Amino acid sequence: MPKPDVTIVMSPRERFHLTRRSIESLYDDQGVPFDFICVDGGSPRAVRNYLRAESRRRNFKLIRTPHYLAPNEARNLALDEVKTRYTVFVDNDVVVAPGWLDYLVRCADETNAAIVSPLTCIGEPVHTTIHMAGGEASVIVEGEQRLFHETHRFPNRPIAEVRDQLVRELTELAEFHCMLVRTEWLARLGPFDENLKATFEHDDFCMLVRQQGGVVMIEPRSLVTQVFGPPLSLSELKFFYCRWSDEWAAESERYFHKKWGTVFDDRVLREYVVHHRRHALPGLRRAVRALAGWRISEWVLYRVEDFFVWRAMRDRAVAPGSPPREALARKIHA
């Protein structure tokens, strides 16, 4: 086998039980050889045992912490281990299509891009409904105000409807669901900003690269899908609620706007994070609403979320080798 030119770094996004399906999809593609680093933060015992056994069988690098990790924390743990020309970051709930990596590498080789994004789909059946096909992420000036502007291209559109518009082209935005990065750019820009715990980490990185003259490309022949899968298990709830807590989301949003000198806008927290948390316990939500009405069901769900966030933050604060102790404050609800 030729020496790999690519290292794939997988990190937890919001859950754990899709990790096996994601890893198997990587190894099912027999195209471009790659080194593989899996970062695992606080996964349940079954996933932990699978990763330990699989890392021995497939001879990949497994980096594990006993506490949950914010996305950029997880990615940074792998950076010193990367020795290849390209690094591909992929979340542990992503399934890849055959040939996906070959298309990413060929695009980077032929365009000298710093970042290459695949066409990212979402949901089941895989590789059919677009999550994003590139997009915009930039600072715009209106009068005396600097505003942050982000859009996704073709969100929630079937591929079949827009296939003739999906071409390799320049874009402003790739997401960490899956992106290829020329490794020299990781060395140039330093570690990922760990102040961005929940949101804006992809915007921040793409904007930094473009600010330094790097090119971001979308290569739609490379196809991956973020899979939601079955409802969250009890062993995943702490991580999910920590990942999408109001603390992490609000802190990330405030920090991002301060860093880029833009007007603070908590739109992502209000329009995405709060609603996304509702995917966790839909059965409980329906049951309480049927018994007690909407207002009480909302109060109950907030109290449940508070409990799991408090437990997750406590675990991070006391776990060996954990980040500096975090405040165990309750969430500030939008």
C-alpha cells in the first residue's frame, strides 16, 4: 500500500451510538489510503469497548478522555498526531459515499485549495437530501455596523432537484461535519479556538483561512451524510445537553462576535440550539404535553435539560485531565 497522504480525524458531535456505522463507512471505501485518528470523549461503555477493540484490529490511533469534549477541544487533541499533507475532519455521525475521499483529494490537488467541502446531506435515506452545498460566511458593513452574514446553499433540497447546479466551485463556507484541510494551514493558524464550544467553529476557521488568502472549494462529487439515527439513549443525554447547552451556545456566540467585531446576535441560540435540543426526548415531551398542556411540558423539559447539563458540567469539572474547572451555572433560557 502507498504511504497515506491523508489523515482522517473523527470526533464526537452530539451522540455516540452512530460511531460504529460511521467508522465502517470509512473503511468500506477502498479508494484513497488514509491514517485514522479517533477522538473519543466520555462515550458509553459499549462504544468505548468497540473503539478499543477496533483500534487494535484496524491499527488506528485512539485518543480518549473520560470527560465530554467540545468539538474544537476534540480536534485539537489530534493535531500533533497528524503527519500527512491533508487532514480530513469528520463527525462521528457521518456516513460517507464510495469515492468521497478521492474526490476531495483530487479537488485539493487540482485547485490548491486550503479547504475542500463535500456535498453534505442529512437524514435517511442517506445521500439524498442536502444539508449544505457550500455557502456564505462573511462580515458585511451596513452604515457604521459590522454584521455577520451566513447562508447555506440548497438546504433541505433533494439532490435530484438541483443536480445540474452542483459543480465544483469557490465557496466561503465548509462545515466540520466533514471538511478536508491542507495540513500546513493547521500549522499556520495554530490550534482551533476552544472558546467556541458549541457554535461558529466552522465559520471562524473558514474566515481565518480566507482572511489569510486561502481558498475554500466545494466538491459535490464527494458525498457524505449526517445521520440522525434512532432517539438518543439515556447514556448519551448528558453529552447531548452539554453540547447544546445555553451556556456553551451563548458563550460561543458572544465570543465569536467580539472576536470579529460584529454586532451581537443570538439568532443561532434562539433559532437553532433551543429547538435542536427538542430532538432528545420527543416521547417525554408528547406525554407531558398530552397530560398537562404545553406550558407545563415546556417547564418540565427545561428542568430535565437543566439536570443533565449540570451533571455533564460536573463530570467535566472533576474528571482527571479535564479542562479548567467550569462554572456549574444553570442555563439561561432564551
